[in-house]
Amino acid sequence: MIRMHKVDAKLASLDMRVLRFLKFLLLTSSVTQTAAHMGISQPAASRILARIRDLIGDPILIRTQSGYQLSDHALELKEPVDAAIQAVIGVFAPSTFDPVESDYRYRVASTDYGVATVLGPIMEIFAATAPALRVDVSPLVPGSFDELKSGSIDLLLYATLNVEGDLLVQKLFDETYEVLFREGHPLQHLARSKAHLTPIDISPYRQIEFNFPGVTELQSDTIMRMDIGSSNAVFHQPYFTTLPFLIGSTDAVAAVPKRLADQVQKLRALCSAPFQEDKAFPYHLVRHERTRHNLAITWFVQQALTVVKGR
């Protein structure tokens, strides 16, 4: 059983009217003026003053030959009363978010694909309009969904997703695949003559296959396989942006999301060709239900949508 201290019980009966009464009383030293200011009767004002005296254990106003004066303790209450009123107002004031002034820290779980295609471009927006905001990126791993639920991270970037639990999912875009290969690769001529390459087309060459985090474990992207049981992959890895080093001087090939292929080709002179015409996947920004009314998180989602819309 919870026992309430005597003073706590008295505080529980207070309201903003009592604080406002005390604030004006400390300014005027007059119960009559305070009652008039608040639009209450003299007897009602006297009852409020009696409550304050009982709680504080001080008379607040003292009758003297020259009229009523504040007690020494009352004189010390002006700043605390103002601070208390402002604190209450702050509690119930609508939340606001100003990216220009905010130093909010976003905690995002992502693969290097998400960093290259979504987070990197957002940094350009931050530099121009939100200089004090920061983004802390952690690796996207199977445990990231638990971290999202526990509040250890704010957002995660993820591909095809079946929504479970209290997750808010914002679709950013639909993504297609391209095959990356070096300049002068035997596929280069074939790619010019076909709208889309197929697993059969790339089957003679060594393949770099990607592992991506599932909700519970790492999974292989089997997009290059002719059937689930076969694979020409000689290298499995969770990183996309290492591709320039892996295929730049060999005949190995890799099927990657188109937006990433565009980014990788800025790093090194590589070739790409559309792959698997009927294969595509949606890409999402995921957050937890508790952040639905977090203005800073909502602003971030809006910036992500703005970035991908223009690409």
C-alpha cells in the first residue's frame, strides 16, 4: 500500500489557480487586488490564501501599521513560483521541432546500401538546413528489430518487410536490379543487345552473392541463381560498397540494386546492365509506434521521402 506524505497529500489538491494567485499576490501584496485580477470573490481569495499558509507554514502577508507586507519567506518565493508556473506550462505546451536549432541525434540501423542511397543524400540537407543535427549509424543485423522495439535505435532501413508488432513502415521506393561487371567484360557486348540480362546469361562467370540481415538471421540474396539449389557464387559478403575492389579487375559479376549500381560506378569505371526484369523489391524506413508523434523523427522521414523522390 502506498502511503502519501502529509505535504504530498496537500500538494495533490493544488491547481494552477493557486500558483497564479500566489504569483499575483507576491506582486501586489494585496488579497483584494489579487481577487479582482483573477475574477474571484474576496471570500474565495481568503480561502486560497489560507490553503497556501497551511501548506507553506508561513503567513505570507503580515498586517503592519502601514498596511499588509510580504513576509521574508514570501519575498524568497517570487522566482520559484515563476519557475513552477513556467514548468507547468512547458509540460503541457505542444511539442515543437526546429531543425535549424535542434541538436537531435538520430540513431539509425542500416546496411551500406541504405547509407549510400538514403542517408548520404540526407546529409546534404542537414548541411544546408540543420547544421547541428547528427546521425549515428549502426550495422543492420537481425537484432536491430529488437533494438528498435527497445528504443536503442530510432529508425532502420530495410527491404521487403512483413510488418509485425508495433512498427510504422514508410515505403521509400521500389528498387530493381542491375548486374555490375568490369569494362571489357565478355558480358558487355551481350548487354548491348538485350533489354535485361538473366541468370543464364551470367551463369558462366563467378558471382559475388550478398548476405543481408533477416529479422532473425542472415539470408542470401539468391537473385543470380538459376534455381534455389544452385549457385555459382565464389564470394559471399554483407557489403555492397566493396564491389569496385572485387570485380574491377576480374570476370566476377554481382547483381545489385540499381541505385547502388549508380553510386558504385561513381567510384570506379564499371559497367552495368538491367537484370531480371520481373524482379524488384520495396525499400522502407521503419520506426516504432511510440515515435508516431515525435516531430524530429517525422521530419527525418519527410526528408528521406524528399531525397528519394528526386532520384
